[in-house]
Amino acid sequence: QFSMNWFKPFYTFDNGGYLTYQGYLDYAFDMDTHGNPGRTSSGGAMFNGLYYHTDRYAIGYGLKYFDNVYGTEDGFLDATGFGHYISATYKF
């Protein structure tokens, strides 16, 4: 499996808040399927998000693309496509 993640602030506001580009990439390959129906030998997911951060909270939007995610084959489940995510987080 290959995995990586990123978190890059790219704009800071006068009030101390900042915008970030953050996300991750996960890709699994050479998965041994043992002839299991509905399985593939590779697949992955990539998430890209834009978030506004302050000292106490973060809000943002992310878009995930997935292709045969976790070795699941299209047709068996919907394993390829896009997902939209809206997040509101409180920081303790």
C-alpha cells in the first residue's frame, strides 16, 4: 500500500485564521484476491479539501475520488466515483 497526506496553509487572515489545502492519497496494489468475486487486485482513494481554521474551529469542504476502493470491484458495489464532504470541527 502507498499512502501520503498533506496539510498546506496558503493564506492567513488579519484575525489569525488561515486557509489550508489538505488531503490524502491511499492506494493498495497487488492485493491477493484468491478468486473472490467482487474483488480487484488494486484500488485507492484521493481526498482534497479546502478548510478555514481558527484557534477553536475549522470548517471546510472536501472532494474524494475513489476507484475500486479497498479492492472492491464496480458492479459488486459502487466502488468508483466521487464523494462530497462538508466538515465543521471544534478544537479542544
